[in-house]
Amino acid sequence: MKTMNELMLHFMQDILYAEKASLREMAKTAKAVESPELKDLILRHRDQSQQQVSRLERVFDILGKRPRAKVCAAMNGLTEEMEEVVDESDRGPVRDAALIAGLQAVEHYEIARYGAMIAWAKQADLSNAADLLQETLDEEKEADRLYSELAERSLNPEVAAIDESEAEEEPEPEPAQPAPRKRPASRKAKEPEPAPAPAPAKRAPKAAAPKRAARK
Ligand SMILES: [Fe+2]
Ligand SMILES: [Fe+2]
């Protein structure tokens, strides 16, 4: 990469791969979630993303290049993490909350990339390309906002409610074998608090103020 056009092309190839990978991941994620609202959001953004791929192809055209995708390691990592979540959780609000965080990580990556490409396109006087990319960027930001809104309004409170109900059900583990030594020890330790007081002694030697005075 030596020129801005080459830089732009490199990022275009990266984001084309990323969009296609996210399309596949959204299809899988939509099947793995429990919340119908979340499923609906995912599928709607999936449809949008298909349009985004078409827009990218038009930008390739503007650049006079054939649309070619190059492996995007970042998107591979993000989608792998989401698959781990599915493997390690059961269908339900906790999985949904984890997957929404994963979906947002994907949006944030896209937002960062489109933002950079728009700046370069404008710099290179490619206003048609900048406009197309801006349309996509707006959709990514809106998708991110909708995920946040759903998480805050519905999914996170559901997860918190599970935590609370589990805490109520759990028997108090106290009587089993709580180290009887630690308690008295810590109580005793609290009483003679005044002991570690001689800290000011350390400050005293620091009062090397005369040096400053000498410099002035
Ligand atoms: Fe996208
Ligand atoms: Fe997106």
C-alpha cells in the first residue's frame, strides 16, 4: 500500500469480507437467540447488510476495481467469539445478552472501518463513494443504537432478575465451615487501627522545600 487509493482498496476488500462474514453470522445468531424482538432486529439488519454489500460493489465500481474480498481477521475473531457464546450457553436471556454484546462489537468494527473509508473517499474527491459509504455507516449506527436500546430495556433487566431469583433460592452457605479464625482476626485487626498511623513520618523527610527555595 503506497497510495490513498491502494489504502482505500485494501479496506474495501477487508470490509467486503467482513460484511459477508457478518451476514452468515447473523443468520446463525438469529436461530440461537430466544427473544423474538432480538431475532427481528438481527434479521432486519441482515437484510440491510445485503444492501450494504451491493453498495460496496458500487464503490468498487467507482474505484474501477473488481469486488474482491480479503480475509478480515478481526471479523473472524468476533464471529468466533459469538459462536463460543452459543456453545457455552443455553437458549435464554443470558445467551441473548452475550450475543447482543457480540453483535454490537461487529457493528463497532464496521462503524470504525466505514468512518475511515468515508474520510479517505472525501479526501480523494470521491463524493459518490463517500455518500454510499455514509448511507451504510448510518445504518450501522442505527443498528448499534437499536441493540443497545433492546439490551437496556429488556434483556439486561431479565438477566438481573435471574441473578436475583437465584440468590434467593441459594441456601446460606454460612454454617458449613466458615473459617472461624478469620473473623475474630479481622475484627481484632480493625481495633488497633491507630497502629499504622506513623505514615506522616515518611512525609517529613520529603519536605525538602529549601531546595526549591534555593533554586528560586
Ligand atoms: Fe454492515
Ligand atoms: Fe452492521
